Amino acid sequence: MAVVDAVKFPKAVLFDLDGTLLDSAPDMVAAIDAMRAARNRPPMALADLRPHVSKGGLAMIAAAFPDIDAEERRRWLPEFLDCYQRALGHHSALFGGIDEMLTALEDAGCVWGIVTNKPEYLARQIMPVLGWEQRCAVLIGGDTLSARKPDPLPLLVAAQRIGVAPADCIYVGDDERDIVAARAAGMPSVVALWGYRLDEDDPIAWQGDVMIEAPTELARPEAWPVSR
């Protein structure tokens, strides 16, 4: 009689940060509102900025100041990062079910880390706020290496640093560039549907290995794609 292997959690998981683990949109809005106030503009509605958060600082500045040309917005990016640093962790929170999911992974012996396009110094500052300094095995920011997502390099370096082959790692993210990076790195991927998306985004077209509606689903080993 054939023996069927028990379904297991992955050996290692890498996560995007904003929009995947952390609902950081309220902190981002606080930063944008500080910039708008300095220019005598009213606050921006959270619902209007939220879809742009995973696209990065320039995309958020563009959403908040659509009348400003692209070159000027690029000059404003350091101001945005400074405002965001002051707001960091004051309003953001984990998405519901994230801690339950991470605990399930840890209990199963799974190693997890973060690969984000957020500047590394900002990502590291949020770790003690979340109590993750010892839990997160690796942290790669958007400026840690010579390339960032959708380039696969950050994912490949993160896997190397935790001593796991890329094929034995799974990447979880809420943006198309996350899935593109995972595919190029040879990692199975999970599309986090609870994250930030624009109306025109089509997560089905990203061709991730699985799409998950809520973090609590990932507290079950059978929800994860099979490592290659």
C-alpha cells in the first residue's frame, strides 16, 4: 500500500512588506498629508491613496499631486521619505491573520524573511515596532542591492542568506512585480489578494502559483504551492 506524504509547510517563505504583511497605508497617508499641508492643500482620503501604496513613493506622490510634473515629483521623494519616517509605525498595523500565519510557519520550522522595495533603513526601523527583530531571518530593502523587484536579485540573495535553494522558497506579494520577480528567481509564488491594487490591476494575469484571499488561509499547509 502506497504511503501518502503528509502535507507540509514550505521550507522557507519570503514576503513583501507593505500591502502583504503590513497595512502601512495610514502611515503613508500621514506622510502625504504633511506634504499637502505644507502646500496649503487639504488632507487626502485614505481610500484614494491605498491602491497606490504598493507601487512606491513616486506613485503615491503622483496620486496626491497629479498636477505636478514627473521631474518635480522625483525631487519631492526625499521629502516624502522624511515625512514617512516621522510617521513610521504610528498608524499602521498588521493585516488580520498575519501573526497567526507567521506563528504557524515558525511552529512548523519554516524560516521566513522579507524582501521589500521600501528603503532598507525604513524597513529595519519598523521591525522592533512589530517585535520581529529576532523572528525575521533576512531583510532585503529596495536599496540593499544593485537591483530591486521586479528583478529577481533581491529574492535570490535573500534565499542565499538563509541557506535555502530558491526552488525551496516561496514568495508572497500583492503586486505584479512581486510575482514577476519570483518567477524569474525560480520561486513558487503566492498572490496576496488582500493587499493594495489599482482598479486596472488583474492579478489573474500575473500568473502566480496560487491566489489567496486572506492571510488566515496560509496558516494551513495545504494552502501553499508545492515547492519545485
